[in-house]
Amino acid sequence: MTSSNAPSICFVAHSAYGALTGGRHCHIGGIQRQQAMMAKWLAKRGWRVSMITWDEGQPQSKVVDGVRVIKMCRADACVKGVRFFHPKWTSLVHALRAADADVYYQNTAEYVTGQVALWCRRHGKKFVYSVANDPDCDPRLPRMHTLRERILYRYGLRRADSVVAQTQKQQGMLREGFGLESVVLPMPCPGPADAGYAAPAPPIPPNRPRILWVGRICEQKRPDRLTELAAALPEWRFDFVGPGGGDTYSQDVCRRATGLPNVTVHGPVPRDRMPGLYQQAACLLCTSDFEGFPNTFLEAWSQGLPMVTTFDPDDLIARRELGLVAGDVPGLAAAVRRLLTSPDLYRRLSQNARQYYLENHTVEVAMPRFERLFSDVVSNSGTHVALRTRV
């Protein structure tokens, strides 16, 4: 039983209710899964944990695996324009007050970052913000399209008691662009053992001629490169996994992918089916121009799958030999051919990927670092904590 004297933390995670409860009816991305896992882990450690989410039909206050869920309004409540202030902001304030936590944690750059920071500052509470993507650290804030978003996000970023970055590149961007210090923490990612099955033996390329792509089908992730690559490599099969959008780009990519005989378009896949897709793949393909530190990388490495990628956080993949990096579609094609026709190279990269995951991103390794950060912020022992970072 959690003591009333135990430290308390509130996760402000509007879209994480489905991830916390195991639901399938809403978007559940890597960030939402991380938030749910972190909350449950801290609850097991004796923290008093709450999580603020949208109203998904749940009771006003519900406990899931030791985590008290406090609901706001529905995401589509009221009419556009008015709902920003009421009921969205007003219901957030009500939920923050109901949580009454020692420290509040929020992930991803948005106007909510400023709303939470403002409330915490007014009520003497601690606030920890976690960066999700590289553009979140760019002072131009290229992914924010309204002045309101930019003002609130900048306010929240500057008022956070601690800022968590995923990479040293993000840390440098925050220092140069905002004059802010941050701490680099490897994100936790449950592996095969956490899901209740044994880690597979490293795959042998000739027996698994399948290439896996996982993510949201949007311009940032450049899945159009996948269709070009599949057309250039008809001898290999591609699994194309992720939710599409209603925009023209997403529809065009899905249409082209569906027309290729060596591409299987899966659409969004339930969480319990993802291990099977990783296990039948030879490698994970990333075609993005920019990211943060994708959870899919960690999931693949937990299975011993190397990467073929256009994005390399902190040059980690090249430096630690966790896969092959390329700058364009011809480079990706050459990398796939090299990786999947060189058993010795493949075996080395596969072993490196699995070992890197075990050393940095298992729940048992990564979560104590976050717990220490939260504890130090609560005890006011320093705004930014110097912890061992990714090497």
C-alpha cells in the first residue's frame, strides 16, 4: 500500500488513456506507451501517481494498476475556437488541482506545456518537461503554426524545473537556441521479457527477407521513400505498418504502396500483434528526415534487429554499429543489399543492437534514472541533474 507520505507525481498525458488501460479505440503511439509504463512503474515503487487524460468515457476518477486517472473534457468538446479556453483549459486546471502532486510531468511540445508550467508556478508545484522531437528544440518552432502555441510553449519550456532531452543534439539545440540546460536520459522501452516471451535468437537474413516500416504515415516520416525503395528492391518484401491520415500525401503514399506486389499494407496494428511483425522481419527501416528518438528503434533493438535508416540520433547507429545509415533512396537500397547479403555483418550489427538496448533502455536500467530525477526535483536539490548519459 502506498504511504500518504510518499512522493507524488502527475503525468499530464491527454492521449494516454488507451495505452494505460490497454484499449484499442484511440491513437496509441510510442509516447503514450512510455507514459503509461512509467506511471505504472513508479506506482509499483510506492509513488502516489496520477494521470490526466481526455474523457474517453471513464469515471471521473479511476485507478488503473495503481495509477489514479483524472479525466478532463472530451477532446472534441464544445466548438472550435471557444473550446481552447473552455472546456479544455478550464478542465485541465481542475484536473491539475485534483491531482495535487509534488511534481508534474509532460512530454511533447505544445501549448499544454505552457499551461501546465503556468499552473505549477502559481501553485508552488514542480514541473518536468520532456522533449519528443528535434524541432521542439529549434527556437523557430517550425512545427507550431500559431502565435498562441509558440508563446505558451516557450513559456513552459523556460519555466520548467527540469528539461529532459533524448539526445545530445537536442541538449545542444536547447542550450544554443534557448539558453537552457537539460539532462539527457535514455528512454525506457519494455522488451520481450516484459511482454512475457523469450527474446528470439538473432535472425538470419536469408530466412527473413522482410523489411519492416512502422510509424504514422505523414510527411515527417517520408514513407514515400519506402515505396521508391520497394520498387527498386522487388526481391524483398516490405511490411508497411501505421495509421494513415486524411491528407493527400498520406492517401497517395498508401495508394502507391498498395499497388506494389512486394508491399503489405497493414494499417494500424494492435499492440499485441507487433512482436510477431518484429520477429518475422530482418531489419527495421526508417525513412524520416527528423525524429526525436523513436520508440520503434528501441523495440527493434530489443529483438536484435538492426536498422537501415536516413535518421541517426547523435550518430549513434553509425558509431555503435547498430545498423546502416543512408542519405537517400539509392543509399537505402545499397544498405539493404549489403546488410541482407552479408551474414557476418548482419550478425555483428544484430548483436550490437541487442546489447545496446540491454545496457541503456530496459525498464530496469532506464526508469531508476527517471525516478532519481523526479526525486531530486521534488526535494529541490537542483533544477538540472547531472546523470550518466547515452554513450
